[in-house]
Amino acid sequence: MGNRTTLTVDSAARMNRLGRELAALLRPGDLVLLSGELGAGKTTLTRGLGEGLGVRGAVTSPTFVIARVHPPLGDGPALVHVDAYRLGGGLDEMEDLDLDVSLPESVVVVEWGEGKVEQLSEDRLEVRIERAIGAEATDDSDPRTVTLTGLGGRWAGVDLTEMGERPVGS
């Protein structure tokens, strides 16, 4: 089922740092699928990705615009942040956003993309964020279980096991 690792993330700061660490692995053309319930930390992770990639603009949930492009400040790729929650038509609607045009030059992160955008690329990183059992929905400090799955040849030789393992501040 691809290259997989699971880790525990115990705070929003660590989720942000995990995003920055993942950004170091990403390159133009990569597709990242984020899944998890409301408030699980998808946008916090994406904010870290944006910081790690060095893109312009505050990364916030693109719920109302569906897709937001963050151009690079330097030589790196742009970050295309998509919220597919309201996209009922799946891939057809995604193609209407012209994301496939920017996919080769950009890192594309899709929240709520399961069952909708997998056809965009056989090579993708799937990130599933799950809250600890019985946690209050308003508590941002409860631990999350994050499962990283790299699918396709692009991710076959990438070591995901060290993500999130470094101590805070390193």
C-alpha cells in the first residue's frame, strides 16, 4: 500500500513543524492529499508547508475560494492550496479550476480530496490526521495521529519515518 509511517503529533506547533519538515521533501509536481475531520489540523499542517516552501501570503483555509495560489518568494515552487469539500463533481470540477495546468510547476495540497482528486496523479502523498478518541472538538492541544502514505514511484525511495521525530526547537 505504498510507503507508510504513522506518528503522534501533540500540539499545533508540532503540526506546523511537521508541515515544514514535509516541505523539505516536496518538489514541483507533487500532489498532497489531506484528510481528517474539521479542526484536525489540516490547515495548520498546510501553513507549515507554506512556510517550509517559502511562499507568499498567509495560508488559511480556502473554503470559500476553493483554491488559493501562493507564489514562491524565491526559486521554489508555488503552493496551490485547494479545499475540495464543496466539490461534488470530483475530477471534472477540479479540472475546471485549471489545477492540472499548474501541477507540474507547483506543489498542490488538497484538503477533503479523498475520492475526488486521486486521478490527478498516481504519485501522491496522502496525509490522514485523526484526533485522539473522545477528544473535545474545541481542544487544539489533544494529540493527533498522522499517517503519511507515499504512493507511486515518486515516493518509493523517500524515507518518511523520520518526520516529526526531532525534538521541539531543532
